[in-house]
Amino acid sequence: MDLNINIDPEQINKMVAEAVLNSAIGEQVKKQVQKNVDELGKSYQNPIDAVIKKHVNDLILKCLISEHADLLKSKIHESVSGKMTDEFINKVMDAGWRNM
């Protein structure tokens, strides 16, 4: 009776990793990792919280811009068009030429 076993390097690595994780050393590693993750959640300056807040703020900004873009454009146009006189444009151009 022949018994053939085919095991590739990836399977060996997986088995070794599982054996280490299931050993006493692996249990200590799991406890330390969990402790570190728990500590991240306790601090006032939680880095995960900061990432989530930034992402939510970006989403809100995108929504506001997409919903109110036309209104913003018209308000900016109203505000700027009254100030964009020929005299103002000439002053800006002169200042630009002087600073070159």
C-alpha cells in the first residue's frame, strides 16, 4: 500500500503559522495584539477615530458641494462681478507687472 502526500510550500507555511498561533506563544501574541488594539480605542487622540472623522468630513463636503454648486457659483459671481471694475483690473495688472 502506497501513501502519497503532496504538500506545497504555501500549505507548509500555513500549517506552521496556524501551529504557532495555536501554541502558548501564539496565545501571548494574540493577547498582546488585542491589548494594543484596546489601548488605541481608549485614548483621547484615537488615530482610528481621526481617520473616520476625516473621511466623514470629506464625504459631507463633497455632498454639500455637489448639491449647492450652482448656488455657490451664482453667489460668488454676484459678489465678485460688482467689484471687477476696469479700474480694479488695471490695478491688479499693474501690481502683477511690478512684481515680475
